[in-house]
Amino acid sequence: MTDIANSFGLLRLPDSIAFGDGCRSGIARTVASLGHRALVVCDPFLASTEAFNQLLQELEALDVAVTVDTQVVPELPVAVVEEAIERAVLTRPQVIVGFGGGSALDLAKLIALGLAHGTPLNRFYGENQVPGPVIPLVAVPTTSGTGSEVTPVAVLADPDRELKVGISSPYLIPRAAVVDPRLMVGAPAAVTASAGADALVHAIEAYTSNNHAPQWADQLPVFVGENLLSSTLALEAIRLIGLSLRGAVRDGQDFQARSRMAYASLLAGMAFGTAGTHLSHAIQYPVGALTHTPHGLGTGMLLPYVMQALLATDARRLADIAQALGVATDSTEESAQNAIDEVAAIMADIGLPNHLAAIGVTEADLPRIVELSLTVRRLVTNSVLEPTEENLHRIVRAALNGDRTALKPVPTAASTESENQQ
């Protein structure tokens, strides 16, 4: 039983979160309540869809003047983002709508930031560097993965750095999130797999993040670690993803699977928005920049190796994850290993590669990957595994070779003798 008296809880969320089939019909009224000049940031391939055009008509009917920006690109290079901010200045929006996948939502956040506080954006890299509120934002995801609709984080690529960078601040949390699973139906299998893998990483890393004792009188970090409120959301997200991700990838029209994944991604975003993520994300930043592979593919591929490295010190929470995934036994250690094996099986079943070499990483790349990963302090310090060069090198080497057994504890002579006597 959880020791509530010696624990804490913290969530930071939008003012309004709507979830359910058809809830997109309320987007226009939500936008109109925040302003009558709107900038809508939309993935280009969604701009001609019926759902998007219906939204524009509904906004027009409420006398909202709309500008549409469809210049969304993967990984969001900082130059592209700052050009979008320059375009937005000309239209003076009072409210911004992000409509699309994680890149569209993050671009909307960054435009809202730039309009309120100017550029260059590198002034805001890291944590708690945003000085105040940004332009109100309504976030409408069309994929189940990033959870960006409820989080305080936006990620972009800066060519002056060898890894993606994050801007993290509670001021970046959208004012409203509208999650309609009907918008996810028909997303390509590869997109569904990568996004869904990332949602599972968010939930598991939120649940296994370091539990910091908050200093309530001080400015809190954006990520405060696993806590009473985040853990409940994370475990339910894990349970739903275990039930549904394979089916959503297999059949893009499976509305039950799509609905469960949309809800799970939302819950995972709510959980990690305050608990945070850790080593899979920290390592993926340089890996993604090096290989130009999708974020969710990288975090999903790395997760079983990170979990394996955590087993020696965090078996209890890994056993809780096994319970959520339906693979628990009476043994904590066995359950923990079952959780790791099941996560690896899910990633394989949805088509993710199981080792870094498959996406072009070489032995020579490992020292630099480790070095850069360790610079992402807000993530590596959020792990219960001490973020040493040795520990991260063990993880990335095992991931390069596709060998999780290299991360299992080596039995001592004493433990071997004890096992032989049983």
C-alpha cells in the first residue's frame, strides 16, 4: 500500500481537457472564447481533410478571423520555427490552434512563445527559462503519442548543437486540449507505431522516474519525478497501450484500439508532464540527430534496454508495470523481467528495430552519444539509475548489439552458492 503520508502529488494541466468521439465539434467555441483572431498551425497533409475544413467553417461562423500556417516539418529546425514566428507577427493572432501530430503542436507552442517573448529562441532552451505567459493555445492532436497537448515541453532541432533541444516551462502548457480519437483513424501504420511506442515510453519513464522531495517554497523544476497523481495516470496508460497498440498498428480502422490509444497517450502526457521522462529520451536526442530517425522509434527501441538496466535497483516498480501489462507472477523479480520482455515484444510486434545498428549507429558513435546524453541534465538526473558515463555506455552498447543480457546483474559467488543450496 502506498504511504500517502510520506508522498506527494503534483499535476500541471490545461484549463480544459476534452476527450471523446465528436468532441472536436467544440473546438471553434473554445477558440472563440480566447480570441477573435486565430492562427491555425496544421500539418500540410491534413489541410485538405474534411475535419479540418469543417473546423475552419465553424470558426468563420463564430466571426473568428483565421490564418492557416501549414509549413510544419519534422524535427522542427530552429530557423523554420523562427520564420513561422515572423509570419505570425504580421497577423497578430490572439489565440493559436495546433492541429496535427507532435511537430504541429510543438510548432504552435513555439510560435505562441515567440509572439509573447520574441526571438531568438535559444534564450529559452532548458528549464524554466520562459519569463511569463504565452499566447493562449488550443491543442488538437491527430496522432496518439507525444501527449504534447497537455505537456509543458516543446522540442526543436538546432544545427549549432548535435542533439535536439527542449524548451520546458509550465507556461507552454496549452490552455485547452481537445482529443478526438476519430481524428486518429487511418493514420499510417509506421506513424501509429512510432507515436504509440513513444506514448508507452512516456508512461513507463514517468512511473520509473526519480522521486524528488519538492521544496514547495522554491521554484519547482518542470519535472518533479514520479508522484501520487502521475503514477495513477501512468499505470492506466501502460495497461491500455498493452491492450491496444498492436491492434491499432495492425488495423488503422479499429476504432476501439484507436480510442484506447488516444486516451492512453493523453494519460501518459498528463503523467510525464510533471513526473518527467529520463534515459530513453536523453539517449534518443543524440541518436535521433545522428540517424534522422523518428523520435518514437528511437525511444521505443531504447526502452527495453533502459528498463533492463533499472532492474537491479527498481524491481518493485517494474513489477507494477508487469501487473498493468498482465504478465505479473508471485515473484517480484520474475514479474519485473516479464515486464521488460513484454515491452520488447510489443516493440518488435509493431515493427520497431531492436538494436541501434539497424538504424546506422556504429561502435565509433557510442562515446559521443554517451557524452551528449549526459548533457541533458533535466532528463538523466530524473532516473533512479545514477547517470554516470559507465552506466550510459553499458546501455548504449547493449542497444547497439541488441543484447539485453549484457545489462543483467552478474551473479556473485555468494549469490550463486545461496542458489545452489536452495
